[in-house]
Amino acid sequence: MYVCICNAVTDREIRAAHELGADTTDAIADCLGAGTGCGRCREAVSDCLATCQISSASREFEVEAA
């Protein structure tokens, strides 16, 4: 799904950038351009990153528990 219409950035691209270390909205803006146009998507980018961080923490917990 498109998160940033101005720069055609999808949630998949944000997840991939997060896996490569982009863990803030500013980092996503720097590497993908999301939030650098009109700025209305910055909250959606932040929400997407929060979901990524929860997923990452969950995966880490599963690995430690195994």
C-alpha cells in the first residue's frame, strides 16, 4: 500500500528500509523520500515504523525463547 503518494513510497519499501537500519521517520525520509513532499504522510510513516519495531521485537523474542 502506498504510504507516501508524493514520492510513491510503499509500506513494503519502508519495511525493507527498516530491516536495513532506517529506524526513524527522518531516516526513512533520507533514504526513500517519504514525508519530504507535502508531509501529510509522516504520521503514517511513523505508524509503519512502529509496526516494524513491534514485529522485530516479537521475532527476537521468539528466537530467544527457542
